[in-house]
Amino acid sequence: MKQLAKYLFLGVLAVLALFPLFYVVVNSFIGSAEFSRYYGGLGEGLTGFNPLRIIPDWISAEGYREVFYNRPHFLMRFWYSVFLSGSILAGQLVIAVLGGYAFARFRFPGRSVLFFVIVLIMMMPLQVTLVPNLIIVDRLGLHGTYGALILPGIFSAFGVFLMRQVMKSLPNSIFESAKLDGAGSFAVLLRMCLPNCKHGLAALAVLNFADSWNMVEQPLVFLRYAHQYPLAVYLVGFTGIPPEVVFTSGLLSVLPVLMLFLWFKDEIAFGMEYSVVK
């Protein structure tokens, strides 16, 4: 009986968690005429509210046709987001691997203090670091360019912290055997350390991509013109757009991150396990 109650409770939570995504998928296949018929009174307040549509009367691809053919703005912002997220991810993997390896395997003056600073920066809200980052990118002449978004994203404290935790958990025997074979520090990193950190690298890649894909505050602060904004900012500014286009755009914007989370769910759990100070 207890097992049944537990599964029932978890099932209810799963339904509540998945219903918004299901609702977006269903409404992305509703045409403009059906939206007007069932949701036309939403703009007038609760008095014009109609029941939510769970199953459309007629499946329509009107929203997808509008997004892919008649409204190129979505696809432009989509590829802006792919470029920004991919650039930040590539740079942060390099910085995180090198920084994490240094903190995990080398002893140097001030190591504990520097790691404490990294943890402190990681705990700060994003809004606290926006102004210092703005001053730095402005002094570098990057304000108003995509470099203003990429550069701070590459030097994220979380990546160094996570890779340090993962590399520190590796057994010393693999490093000692490599050194006995005459391998240098860089060779040990490439041949012994990275192959044993695949789960940590995958977790960092997924979490970093999701964070970069959904950034809103940074583009609003660091970019000058609306046509430069990535997809997340573009979706926030949806006003006067047909609802079928809104639902379709929302679904397509979620798919890349959703697919990564489903594909690398075990790696994400691994990353969360090592995201503690040891």
C-alpha cells in the first residue's frame, strides 16, 4: 500500500511537471481560427476565459509554416543562440579543464585562497557581476559585440569548480603510473585525466549550454541593438504575435536543451553529485 501511494504521488508530480510542455506541444498544432474561437476572450480578462484546449479540433501546421517560412526572425535568433552557446561552451571547457587540473593536482602559493575566491564568485548572483563585467568589456572595446557575452561566459567560476571536484576524486594511482612512464603534466592531462572525466565534461557541457542558451540579462546589458539579441530575449519580447507562432517558437526553443538533458541525464546527475566542496 505504501508503494502504491508513493508511485501515485510521484505520478501526480510527473504529470504536473510535464503538463506545461504537453500544453505547448498541443497548442503549437492549433490554427489561428481555432485560437480565435476558444481563446479570443483572454484579452478581456477572466470574464472572457474559455477552457484550455487539450486536444485540437483540427491539427494545423500553420504555426510552423509561419516560423520557418514567413517569419525569418526566429531562425536568425535561433542561430545567434547556437553561435553564442557553442562559443561559450568551447571556451569554458578549455578554461575549466586547465583550471580544474591546476587546482586538483598542483600545489602552489595561494591555492586555497584562490579556490575560496572562485567558490565565492560562484555563489554571487548574476546581477552582482553584471556591472563589473560591463566595465571590463567596455574598456576592452567589446561593448555592443558578441564578444561581450562570450568572454565573461568563458571564464565562469562554476566550470573550474566542477572540474576541480571531478579531477580531485580520481585515484592517485593513475597519475603516479603515468609519471613513472615519463609522461609530462600535459600528457597526463590528455591521456589519463580527460578519459576518466568524460562524465564530468558532459555534465559541464550540458549545464553550460543550457545556461548560455537561456541568458536574458546579459544580452540586454552588453548588446546595443535589438537585432543582435539571441533567441531567449526575442521570446521575452513577444507582443502582438499570433499565438500559434508564440507556441511554436516556444517549443522549438526548448527542444535543443530538452534533448541534451534527456540524452545526458546520467552525466548531469554525476555533475550534481560532485558539485559540493570537499
